[in-house]
Amino acid sequence: MELRDLQYFSAIAEHKSVRRAAEALDLSQPGLSKSLRRLETELRAKLVARTPKGVDLTAVGTALLARVRRLHLAFEDVAREAADLSAGRAGHLRVGSNPLCAELLPAAYAVLLKDAPAVTFSATVDDNDVMIPALRKGELDMIVNYLPESPWEGCDTEQLDANFDIVVYAAAGHPLAGKRSVTIADLTQHCWVLSPINILPWHWLCRAFLERGHPPPRVAFETRSIRLRLQIVAASSHLGFLAKRVIQQAAPRLRLKMLPVKDVRWRRPICVIYRKDAYLSPAARRFIGILKAVAKQSATK
């Protein structure tokens, strides 16, 4: 079995067409078809089924594609490891982070830059529904984010010595802002400004309401933007759910106030997430160590 045939099969699966794959690879269609037949002969199984629009993978083809993708990532890891070990190469780090945890990156990068000035760095700031698939595809080396409640499939984590407390907040003039104690029943009377429904804080908040016999929060405004959530809460009678330190920083400018809700306070540890058994370059290992030190120092402030 030739590696080239596996690569060509992967292209056919991606484009769902022998013709389109041949165009993308700059190969002749007959040559690509010959490669596919050779692979099917060696495996003694049909890998694709012809359709009016192109091809669909068979069950065997789908299973093979999963293996080929893992093989491709393994080859990429080997190539990166060889480059890092060669003379004069410092490597390239691709780090993802959610918007809140990203505040750890500048201080950590400054330390890394002193130790390894030749290292290059790219940062992606987004949520895990976007970053975890990118990590699994090998597009990111690691993610700095909250420790998941259950492990991500195919991923390992290393916990940092830092936490974020997620709390309820409102505009300073909100009717609940003057109360010494706020209950979940009080919260159910108001609408919310939250992250999208597929992001974990929304699910945690919903579960906290349901476990105490209350209907889920009524979401009036939904956005990934932390800045916009803060501004909307400040300009309305809606409630929000965000990290305590973010609210503290924005409170003087936007006139916000945290609400004393005993049963709705979520402490979330921070961690580094990376692919299980993946190659982590010396620079990546060093950066994780730096992140741990920076997080510990930040927690004592």
C-alpha cells in the first residue's frame, strides 16, 4: 500500500468527486481513478460508491478515512519534530484560548521570548466549539481554557494554578442590585444576556435553575462578544453571567454590579488542552511550564 494512494483517497473523500479531486491535485482523472482502484484491490473492498453528483464513502471508506487522517497528523508531527531538532530552528507555536484565559498569554509569551527569541507564535481566541475541532485536526498545538467537566475525547489536560469565578451581574441601577441577598427565584423574573446555547456557561446556568425547580433562564440577547454582553447588560434591565474579574474591571466604566446569588457562583479551574499522544515541541513544553508559573503568580495578586 503506497502512502501516495492514501493521500489521493483522502482528497477524493474531501471533494466527494474524483474529477474535483483530480483538479485540486493537478492530476489526470484517469490516473486518480487508477490509484483508487489499486487501493480498493489491495484492501479487497469498495471504498466509494458512485452517485450522480460524485462519490460517497462506503462504510469501509469511512473507516479508512479516519485512519488516514490520524496518519496524516502523525506525519505532520514527525516533520515538526525533525524541524525542531535541526540546527537553528526554534519552532512555531499555535495556541488557542478563550477570551478570558487569553489574558495569561502576554505575560507568558514575554517570558518565552526571552528564553527562545527565534520562536514564532500564532494565537486564536475563540470558544471550545471552534477550537477543539481545530486541535483534533492538528491546526492548534494547545488550548488554554477552562478545565472541562468531562474529558474531551482524544485530548489530555494539564491544570494551571488559576481559577475564574463566574457570577451573575446587572446594571448598577437594576432592582436586584440593591438587595443584600438574591435568590434564583428572583433571577427567574428577568431576561438574560448570555453566550450562545452551545457554550458551556449557558448549560451550567440552565442546570442550576432546573436542579432547584425553576425554568431555564430566558435569553433575550445572545452573543459570543464579552464586550457587547457587558454593554447590553449595562444599558438594560437584563442579567448576565461572566467572570468576576471581568465585571470588576468593567464596573466603574459601565456602572455594573455583581449580584449576591449564593447558588449561582461557578468556580472554573484553568487548564492547557492538547491532543493525546501528540508531539509537543520543546518550545510547546516550555510554554506550558511558563503558563503554570504565570497562572500561579496571577492567582496570588
